[in-house]
Amino acid sequence: MNIQKKMKTLNQAIDAWQREYKEQGGRLFCGRGCSNCCTLYVRITGVEALHIAGQLTPEQSGKLKLHVDKMKLHAGGSASMTDFLHRARFKVGPCPFLDPDGACGIYQCRPFACRGMLSTRPAEWCGADFSLLHPLEKEAYRSGLDREVVAWPTHYVEATQYMAEAQEGDVVAWMTESWGFRLVGSLGYLVWLVRESEAMSDLSDMAGAAEFFAEKGREFPYLLTLDRGC
């Protein structure tokens, strides 16, 4: 699987969509250091995790370990997936791969999901806790969204998320055929596990890798899913 080629294909499609949207008068608010969306839960595939894990610096690896410890703590104490997602965003904190200035430290190898996330609203909305907003504030927010563009009821572009999901789907299908299982999970947790798994170091023992990740998925189901398929 040439993951870099898949990422390049997605970049080109998203760039073309952005040009057309801006030509039509649309505006996007994403930029370097605009990192509020980096507190969201990001799901990635095992192939993406392998790619990212191979690019990390020692400093990034150290920050990742601290992040994963917090993720496991809150995953174990969550009553539901909804509860966990709220905890992950507002208690675990932002992506461990952010630079001190708020820029993405793995920008060139960032996940499909991150590439497809484009905001039609200023950065403060990307960090808002909507559970705390007054109903009138929520209504004002929703009434100002372009429902032909956004993934309702969010302010993020729907088309580019679909593009990212399509590339992710291709990778998942490839994993099923080549590895014998589908592996997806939390960005930080899955990258960490890939680094920890001896079986994934050279892809020589995929059966062993499947057992390793299946066990981790049973321990923290909110963080990891392994499906052996048919």
C-alpha cells in the first residue's frame, strides 16, 4: 500500500474543491496554528499509524506516551462512547503531535481525517463546548450554517470529509485483503501500539499482530477496533 500516494491524491482533490468554493465566494478559516479542531477524536487506520509512527522524533514519542496514559485513564472511566469523546476532548487535551506554536508536527503524514476537516467558521467555534451553550446561541449558530456545504449540524465541510473517508475506505479494504484484518483506532493510541508491537515492526507475523491488537481492543474498546472480516 502506497499510503503517500493516497494522501497526495486526497490533497489534490481537496485543493480543487477549495479553489472552486473560494471562486464561488466561500470562505474557509483553517490556517497554521489554528488548532482547536486538534482536540477532536481522530480515527485512523493501521496503515496510517504505521506511516506516522515511522516519522516521529524522540520528543514526539515522549509526548505521545503521556497522552496515551491519559487516554487510557479516561477510556477506562467512561460510561459510554459519548462520555469518552467529551472526556477525550476536554480532559485528555489536544493532539500530542502539536508543536509549541500550535502547528501540526506531523503535517506531511497527518491522517486522512485531518486533511478532510475544513472549517467554515472561525477557530473559536472549533473549540466550543456546545453542551454549555444556551439554546438561543445554538440556534443562532445553526441558522448561520450553509447546509449545502457543511456536515450538518457541524460547521465542517461535508464534501472533503467524504473524500477523506473514501481514501480511508480503500485502505481498510486493502488491510482486509493483505493483512487478514481491519484495524482502526484513536490517532494517538494506535500510533503508540504500532510502535510497541514487535509483530508490526517488519510485518512478518500478521497473525501475532492481530492477537496483540485484538487484546488491546478488548481492553479499551473506545480506543481501538480490530475486525477479522469474513
